[in-house]
Amino acid sequence: MVTNSKILVTGGSGFIGTNIVNKLESLGNDVISISKNLPKSYRYNSKVSYFDFDLTKTLPKSLYKELENIDYIINCAGYIDHITFEEGGMNIFEDHFKSLYNIAKISKQLNIKTLVHFGSSDEYGNLASPLNEDFRESPVSPYALSKLTSTHFLQQMFRNEQLNVVVFKTFLGLW
């Protein structure tokens, strides 16, 4: 785990993001969170700098100043919504991919060490478990397609040596 670094967590007010923010802060990191919404009071950490901003938009210069000397970006931004394209899923797809595209652009501009991106098990669709990384993805919703497109975009950036990237595909577990 990283210590004594300056880390931006996008989506840091959500469930996964909050847990990552709190762990990173407890390890002595300087943590900044950018999310569409500020955290609910029970998720708020007074040692973290929070900014509410829609990452589908271009980051204002004033916020870039806050991000000087960022070492890592951890992207937890996004929301699960399995509506179809016919029901308005294009907005879901565009929001997720545009946010990720902007985060990648910010990562390059800030010359960070690594961008860590949280993908989703939804990229594999309804394939039966257990899964492995050799399986062909099979997204069944605009949300899943946006997560898969984001993963492929980041892999392409990595292969072209534009950005150091790690992608985690999270799965719901049954205990």
C-alpha cells in the first residue's frame, strides 16, 4: 500500500471510494476527493480535501492548482444503472466514458505515476463463474459497455506508453 503520497480519488464520496479514501488517509497520504456530490456526514473524513465537481466537464484551472504534485489517481467514479439504450442508456454510457476520458487527460497533464481504475464484473455480462481474464467480455447494458470501453481505452493508453495504468474489475461476493 502507498504511503506518504498525494493521491486523488475520483468518486471518493461513494461506498468503495470512501473506504479507499479512509484507508489511504490512515496510512499518512495526503488525499483529495473529487465527486459529483460531497460525502454524506457519516462518510466525511476531516483530514481529506473534498471537491464536488462533475468530471464529464473540463476541470477548471482553479482545481488544477489543488492537484499540483499528485502522485496517483484512483478512479472510483461512476454509478451502476442497467437501463437499456432505448430507456436512455446513452447518457449512462457517455457519462462514464467521458468522465474516464477526462480523468485520463488530467492524469497525463499532471504527469502522475499511475492511474488506478475500477472496472466492473459487468464487463463480462452473464458469463458463468468462475471467470478468468482470458474470457471474452460480453457487456449486456450501456453501463457495462461503458466500463468495458473505459478498460480498453486505458489498455490502449498503456500499450502506447502514454499512461501507467492498473485496472481492477470488482465483483460482488456472496458470503
